[in-house]
Amino acid sequence: MANIHWKRIVVKVGSALIAPHKQGCSSHYLLGIAQFIANCRAQGVQVVLVSSGSVAAGWHRLGDVKQPSVSQKKAMAAAGQADMMATWDKLFDFPSAQLLVTHGDLRDRERYISIKNTLFSLLDHGLLPIVNENDAVTTDTLRVGDNDNLSAMVAAAADADALIICSDVNGLYTKNPQLHDDAKLIKQVNEINESVYAMAGGATSEVGTGGMRTKIEAAEKAIAHGIETVIINGFDPDAFNRLLKGQNPGTLFTPFDQPMQEHVHWMTHTSQAQGEVIVEDNFDAPLDDQETQLTSDDVVAVKGNFSVGDTILVRKGDGTKLAKAQANYSSCLLSFIAKQPDRAFAHDVEQQTGPILSDENIAILE
């Protein structure tokens, strides 16, 4: 890493830094982060902040609750979000803006583009976007679930150069450093594979939802978009000073030399499949070639309920994932024509309706 060379970065801050004791927000650990953001902006670097902590910040507002229900957690998030924004605002001498999203927003292409445009507009006018998952209203089917992965999706939407993920340890270790004295810090990762994931344990914080594994998942999403990713110790102010000097205080994940195209990355890492189309195990046609488009003759089964425009997964019967793509058929219609014994009738429907998959929104997974 040379001297700070980024033009736009995303900084992800977790609940343990925001509200470490579930007794409201604390600025104790946030001062160094705020100073880092201010220094970056002073150097002309645009910053997007992804901040967890609304549930932890609002926990005490509902009294002494040990095991809150889902509705109680949503109420905590609603109460804590205001406190969290107020805490950040006190630490900055420039304006900020709140952007609450769900995975339902991100996986819908039209809303995803709207989020991109909002981020660009805020940055162009000198505001600091502060992004969080809208925990007060989201459901299990619409939520990302952790802000590590959310930060990677936001970084891709913002066309960021770097993603900085704050952790409670210095970076990725060969073992959990809180349990093993012989754990060694890995300074740089050039490829994320199963051996890298094997080093990650579970969440170590009582107030957070992610652990090292979700941070690696986020890094994998980000580097595929060409985004340099660094996991650092957010509790260590010197880590941010070292970043400003162009040094690596944690674990650096190097980006792809040839990043995915924007729409392919969105389809692969942000859009969520609403159903599946199963093909024969010996299917080998290139799905992104207009000459070899998928037809009902190739379909063995249709799983899930999806509508026209939804993202679907195409896979073989043995489980091999072939592609994610936008469906031009609903699951009901596709299942109906695939089961027709009269193939001439099925082909007539396809000629009128068009190809099963959109050739504009498709990501090959092989």
C-alpha cells in the first residue's frame, strides 16, 4: 500500500464500537474513526460510512430485556437509530445524511440504481452518507442480516476504491487470536478460498451480528468489483493513523485485476435468487450466448415462486450452479410449458414470449 491513493472509500463500523455496553451510544471508540473520516475528506477522499448499532444503541430504551423478541428488537432499532445519528453528527463539523436500506431495496435493480444515484448526489454535494440496514421494518426475507456484507454491497453501489472494515481484532489470523496465543496475523490475502474461510471463527462480540467469516464474505464481494479491502482493529486509533500514511495496519485483500462488470457483479453478489430452474446434468450450452439460449426442452424442474423480472438460479440436478439471471417467465408459466407433452405448443409459447432468461442481466457462475 502506497500513500493514501483512494478517491472514494466505504468505512464500516460495528455495534461493539457504537454501543459497547448496550447502554446507548458512546463516543469513546468513535473519536478516532471520526478523525480519520475528517482527514480523508480534507485530502479530497469521498467517504461513505456504513454504521451498525441501532439495536445496541436502543437496547436500554425498553428496560432490562435479556432476550428481546423480534418486535422488541425492531423497536430498539427505531429508538437507537436516532441516537446513533445524533452521536455521529456531534463528531463531525460537516453535514451528514441518513440512508436506510434493506436487501429488498438492493436486490431490486431499479431501487439499486436509485440508491446509487442518491449516494452519488450526496457525495457530489459534500455530505457524508451514513448507511444502515433498516432493522425497524425489514423482515427475514428482505434483510441482509449483517453490515459487513451490506458494506460490500454499498461499496459496489458507490463505485468505491476501498472498503475498510473495522473489527475487534487486528485483522485475519491463522486462528482466533482471542483463544490461541500462537495465532498469526495474515497481512495480505491475494485469493479468497476455502482455506481462508477455514481460519474464520464465529462472532466474538455480544452486541454484533457478524464475525470474521462475514468480513471475509464482504471482502470477497468487494474485491470482485475491484475494491481494495482492509480489515483493521477499529478499537486501535493508531490503525487509522497508519492507513493515512499508506501503511497496512491489518489484513489487506487485493482486488481482482479484471473486476466483474457492474451488472454482472450486482447479479452475482447482491441480487438474490427467488427461485431455481433445474436442467439436465449433461447440459453444457453457454447460457450467455444468444445462439444457445435456454429453452423449455432443457428444463427438468422449476422450484420456488418467481415473477417476470425476478432473479433466478439455473443449476444442474447434481447441484452445480450455472448462472443467475433475470427471468422473462413466471415460475407458473415456465413450469406449465416445460411439462407440456406437445413440444410444438411449448415452442409456440416461447416464440411469442421470447427467451427464458434475459441476456442483459445474467451472471455465469461456473
